Amino acid sequence: MVLVVVRFLAQIPMDHRSGAGFHQIGNYAAVHITADVYAALRAIALGKGKEVQLTDAIQELIDDGYRVQAIRLLDTNIRVDIGAPETYWQALRLSYRHAVSRKETKR
């Protein structure tokens, strides 16, 4: 596991084939949401799709000097987009299947 300091975060479509070292954490499950993030969400203008974007709020915090860190994902890590109800549901099913298979493996 490699922990890196984030200096720039952008809302981009996920492309598993891109080979980029970082993908936006539609993987926000790893984000530790603090009161500062909620304050930034309330303060930002609407972004892509005329929606409040978590990415934009986190970038505002970076711009204001907050230290934001991320874990570099391995090529073998699964990446899922949770930006729409359908894809969020798919991610939940994937997570559930993974948890069940790990539980069965431990038996």
C-alpha cells in the first residue's frame, strides 16, 4: 500500500484501460468525511451535471491548504463507478459477493 499526497483532483470518466497511476476515487469509500468536507460541499457552486461534486469540494480543500492523502490502487484492485444509482447498486452487489466469498474462505 502506497500513501500519496493529493495536489490535484479532477472529475473524469473512469477508464480502466488508461494506465494512469491514479483514478478519481469513485472509490470515495476511502474518503474520511469530516465537517470540513461538508462545509466545502455547502460552499461550492454546482459542477458537472449541475450537481454538487465531492471532487470539487475536496479540490477546494486542497486549494485552501488542507492535506489530502490517497492510497495508490494496484492494477489488480477493482474500480467501480458509484455516480449513478444503477452503478452504485452494482458496486454494493460486488462488495457483498466479495464479503460472502471471504467469509466462506475462512471456514
